[in-house]
Amino acid sequence: MRKTIFKKLEAQGLIANYNRLRKNLPPKLPEKVFIWDETLREGIQTPAAFLTYVEKVKLAKMLDEVGVSMMTVGYPALSEEEKNSARKIANEGFQQASLVAAASIVKGDIDACLECGIREISLFTPFNGINLQFRLKMTKEQVLEKTVQCIEYAKKHGLKVDFVLEDGTRTPLEDISRIFAQAVKAGADRLVIADTVGFLRPLSTRYLISHIREDLSQLKVKDVPFSVDCHNDFGLATANTLAAVEEGVQYVHTCIAGFGERAGAAPLEEVVMGLELLYDTDTNIDLGKLYRLSQLAEKTFALPVQFHKPIIGDNSFSHEVDEHVVGMMAHPLIYEPFPPEIVGRKTQYYIGRQAGKHLIETKLAQAEIKASPMQVDEIIRRMRRMHESVDKGEAQMTFYQIKKLMKELRRGLTEEEFWNMVEEVTRQKPKFKQQGPNTAT
């Protein structure tokens, strides 16, 4: 359905599709892209988000059912609880998705992954100046040495290793090539470039990936698959992910509904639909289950999906303006980019202030009610009067009460609660109660 409907419209001369022009087709575009979902790691880094084990399993099972190729199920070294959760998920059994666990360049992290029975790890480290100086407090040589040692250690224990260069898009090209070359020589099976703070533009993404590959080729480094992890701080996560695919990248990180730290990560549904409909590239995803997946994630995270969110938002296939309703009734694709049924949704018509005669007449006809033009006009007048009589101030007050409640549900500990807990555990009163910037412990 997804492949034929647009071709038919093009063949009939009813639409122009510039995406299909030969000059617009990237020469390195892969025929298939593998979705590597990070919801159970990066997604749950959403501030104040907490998922129970049962909720994690439900999401993991549905991600598998939808058709993701890989999923990262956690960071086992983070805590005993995280390790146990990852171990249990690994024992659940999945039909389509292979499981990955995250680890930093510390052997103890790798051991934690091994204890979970997971056979593939994402080994991550940054390698730029700001991280070396202020976070790792290590030299480049020390990071290179630890990276090689950890990859060799993991390979010795039979693990597949994906090497993730954290904050890679703010790392000098020569340093990226240097650590990637060392990682591959040590046995890394896949390289991941992470746009950790969402700092690239699409053209910059293409430039960086093409030059990394060129450098590695000149260094005679074995060719291994590439992956990207894009964040949405500038609203470009989807665009940058697609730009990476245009450069031949086949493995892309996503999170359901774009959940994740700060502004989130590349939304699974946007990346998948972009690849499937705009690039005609196979992702192995069951598109008809995307909406149900997003609803499960919304319930699990207890965070509302934006009404105007592409693909899965309530307003994505909703219409009220009379001019649009007229167009939709003439042909649905006049005001919709694709049939909503593709993603398990339906077109909705709102009866509100902007609704007009055509929608009312259509609804009356569907109910087999005959009304004169004067009666239709009177229905419209009354409808608009009812809509305009709603107390806007009361509606706004209700909205802010809901918003306040959502913030209460998502807050961490207050400073007072934190220090009281510290005092109970240590039996010591703090001499000062220093509060960091906008602290929400």
C-alpha cells in the first residue's frame, strides 16, 4: 500500500514527487536500514522517568513485535537493580531484535554485561578536549589505551562490540579517525558516532561521516558498519539521522516518541516513516503498529505525547477548517501526506468553531437527516455560539492545574527531602546545604 499509492498518483499526473527524482537520490543510500532502539536506555534518561521491570518488558516485547533489529536494554554497571533488570529481559526471548547492553571503558562495566548473559555491548567514551579535561581527567593516550584494552577484553569473552564515540560530533576529525582506527584494530564490530548534544546540521552530518570513512580508508582500516545516535536539542535529530543514512549509514539509534534526556533523541516513528515513505527504504518495521507502540510508551512514561507531534500526535490527522474538510472529502491526500491507516490511525474531523457547512451537511447525510439550508445555517450558528461561550479563563486555569500536577508527578526530591535522607543515613547534619543550579535531585 505504502509503495503503490504515491506511484499511482504520480502516474496519473496528480502529484509531483521530488523525492523520487534521480538527481535527488543519494548514491550511497542503502536498500535496507536497521532500527536500533535506545528507549530502554536513553529513553528512560528522560528527567524523573521511572520504568518498572514489567513496564520495560512490555515495551521490549512490543519493540520486538514491531520489528526493530536491535535494542539496548540498559547499562548494567549503573546499579544492581539495572543489572538484574537487564538480565531478566535477556532471558525473556525475542523473535526479531538482538539485545545490546551499554558499558563505559571500564572492565567492571563489561563484566556486568557478561553477568547479564547479553552477547553484544555498546562500549562508549568521549574523546574531545572538554570531556578529557573536565570529565574523564585523562590524556588522549590513556583513553586510547583503555579503549583498546576493553575492546580486546570484551572480544576475548566472546562479545560483539559496538564502539560508541560519545560527543563525537564535537571531536576533531583527526581524533575521531585515530580512536576509530584503534577500536577497529582491537576488534570493534561496529562504529557509532554520537551527536550527544544535537549540535550538527544535516549537511554537517553528511560531511563528517563521509570524511571519517575517507580517513579510515586512507589508514587502511577494515571497513565495518556505521551507526549514528542523534539528539534533538535543535530539533534536528530526525533530519540528521536521515542525512547519515544518505551517506550510507545502515544502523540508526531511535527512541519511541523521541523520549530521552533534555530534548530527547531521534523519534523512532519519524525516522521510520521518513525512510519508508520519503526514501522508499526498508526498515523491517510493521508500520501499522507504530501508533499503538507510542501509546504504550506514553502510558509507561506517564508523559503526554505532544498533540502536534508528527505521525503519532492527536492532531496529525485531524481537521476542522471547512476548506480543508472540503478538500479531504474530495480526496484524502489533498491535506494528508499519507493515509493514516498505514500507521494504524484514522482521519478525525473536529466539530468546532472553524467547522463549516460541508462538514455539517456530510454528517447529517450520514445520519440520514434532511435539513434545509436555513436549518444547516442555524445549526452552525448555535454550534459556534456554544464554542465561543466556553469560559476561556476557566479552561486556562484547568490547563495550568493539569500542568502543575504533571510537574509534581515528575519532580525528584526537594533539597530538604534530600538532606533529611542524608541525615537519617549518616546520622550527621550537613554544615551547609549547597544547592546546585536548578537542582531537582
